[in-house]
Amino acid sequence: MPLDPGAQALLDMVRLAGRPAFETVGAAEARELFRAGRKVLSPEPMPVAETRDLTMPGPGGSLKLRLYRGSDATILPALVFFHGGGWVVGDIDTHDGMCRHIAWAAKCAVLSVDYRLAPEAKFPGAVEDCWAATRWAAANAASLGIDPLRLAVGGDSAGGNLAAVIALLARDAGSPRLGLQLLIYPAVDARMSHPSIARCAEGYLLTRDTMRWFYDQYLNGPADAAEWRASPLTVPELAGAAPAYVLTAGYDPLGDEGDAYAERLADAGVPVKLRRYADQIHGFCQNGKIIPAAFAALDECAAALAAAIVG
């Protein structure tokens, strides 16, 4: 399928702007470049009933969170959200628009987690933070105004990786019970061996070299790539995990591994819906100012979330 015109327009903008590749500038400058891109590419934020900045004690120190309430109902179902950015860039501010949209469209709460980033915090630091935040949300549901029996986890890209891992940790621990794992173009295999890694290696925003650099920053060494908390596709058993909504893109180095994860979930008897946007690039859901299809994609994500935990 031909590339979506909005996605092509975005690629043309990035090329004309001459933005350097993240791997050529280092983590600190890459974070600034990513934040600057959000100001240009993110659409106007959706209205929500309330936002609240919070802190919680985390495994490596205090963690920041942001709670969005998509409705003024006293108690809301909630999505615990983990932002993308290769475990290196991104934060609760860069993903503010995505969280607002989901909260608004699903009429739920979204708790966005500002987990520790690499290379300052190597694997499994981000996993530990996200797991702590998910358990904290369930334990503090009353003060947050959320229903601990109607929880989901989700995220985009690296955040999709973390959401998949947290869903497996919750399964193994027996709690909290999760109604959905929302995986938006997730990174689920650090071995980087799927055909789309080579097929979409260059020219589609996320490149093979950048993805390899992200893993180099995040992982302690090559052996970590085979650890399921880094590569959930390698987990021996997926049965019993939370139902899943998996969104993948056709012009994405991570597309094939996301498809493979959805297939493995289905084979294990996990209810799963795979939504493949064959004409899209990695990261398109955040770029609604240039890619109009982002709005419909987030609406579909919100609809899946609402069906699973809102009712």
C-alpha cells in the first residue's frame, strides 16, 4: 500500500529541517530534539475534566505521574500509560496530547508515568518503575478516584514494550487484574531480527540505526536482549495475559515484531485485536497536526479501551 500522504508530508518536513539523527547527538540533545518536535507536530490538546500532577515513591527515587480524567464521574476506570521514546527520550509532557485524547475519547482516567530513562537508568529500571506505578495505582485507587477492578496498561513504542511486560508481571503476580494491554507499535524483540527491521531500515522516521542506539543505551549488554522483560516476544508462555489491542504500522521497522506478538497472544488463547495501518510510519499517532489519520487511530484505541474497561 502506498505511504499515507500525511506521513509523506511529515517525512519531507523532517528531511528539509535537517534534524540530526538521535544517535549522532547523544541522549541529552536527543531529548531536546524530541521535545521540540512535539511543539511542531502535536495537535491542539483535547479537553479533559481534570489534570493532576502527582508523585510516588519509586524503586530509584520519587516518580512523577500525571492523572487525566476524561469525565467528571466520581470513580473512573483507568489506563496506566507508559510513554514511548526508546527508553531514552520522551516524558509525560511529550505525550500529554496522546493521553488527553485517550482520556477524552474513552471517558476514562489515564495515569501517565514518568519512568527513569536510559542511559542513566539501565534495564530493568524502566520496568521496575512502571511495575511499581501500576501497583501503586491499584493500591491508591480510592484517593485517585479510579476503580482498581477496571484497570488497563498501555503505551506506544518503548512504552508498548513496557506495557506488554507489565501485563505479564501482573499475570504472574495474580494482581492487579488488567482488562486490556494497549500496545501501540510496540518494541517487543530487542534481537532486531524481523524482516521489517531491514525493509524499513531507512527513510521512515525511526531507522534501524536509531533503534539499535536506543537498545545500546537501555540494555546492559547483548545478553539482555534475550531476557523477556526486555523482549516480551521471547517469554516462554503468554497464556493468561490480559486481552490485547495491538496497533502496528506498515512502514515501521517494528511492524513485523508487533504483528508476531499479536499472533503469539492469539495462539496462546489471549483475546487480541490486531489493527495494522499498512500505509503508516512509526510514531504517527503523536503527529496529528500533520497526519490526520492519527485522530482516527487514537479514537480506535480509545474505543477498544472503553469496550474493555469502561463498558
